[in-house]
Amino acid sequence: MSDQHDELAEKVAALREEVEQLRQAVVSHAVVDQAIGVVVAMSRLGPEQGWEVLRNVSQHTNTKLREVARHVLRSAHEGGLPQDIDRALRAVLIDARRAQDGRPPLRRDGTNAECCGSTG
């Protein structure tokens, strides 16, 4: 009987852990969705582009997407972003707007990638 009880207790513990992970995932998803809305509102990009902006900022700053989203939401209410995220967000938004207009992205030095005979 003790083996069955231990096995049942392990299953209950595993299910509780899974439920907590699912709760966290739902909250993270909601935060990311809200941050996409902030990006869309401030940049006049579409939702898919808003998602790409957040994803690119996450990659450029080596910051988890949900953390980038939290910073974006916090900045919408309180202003200010961490410097690395602010810098990356500005650069990614510029490139997204340029892409929307059919123009190439800027190089990270701020110049147009299509000018001056650049090859990369």
C-alpha cells in the first residue's frame, strides 16, 4: 500500500508542477500580447510586425521575450526602458518601418545599407 501511496503522491506533485507551469505560460502569453499591442499602437505596425519587433529585440539584447514584454508594458505606464532594450527597440522599429515602406534596413551605424556600394 505504501508504494501505491508514494506513486500517487509523486503523480499529484508532478501535476501540481505542470499546472503551475501552465499558469505561468498563460500569464507570459498575456503579457507578450499586451506588449505587442503597445508596439502596434506606438509604431502603427501590424500585430505580426509587433511580434517580430519584440522577438528581434529579445534576440539582439539576449533577453527573454517575456522580460522584454514586461519592460515594454512598464515603460507604457511609467516611461523609460533599460538602455540596451531601448536602443534595440529603436533600431528594430526603424527597420520595421523601413521594411513596411519597401526600403532596406539601416546598418547599425545608422547609414542606409543600399548606399555607398556596401556589400554587407
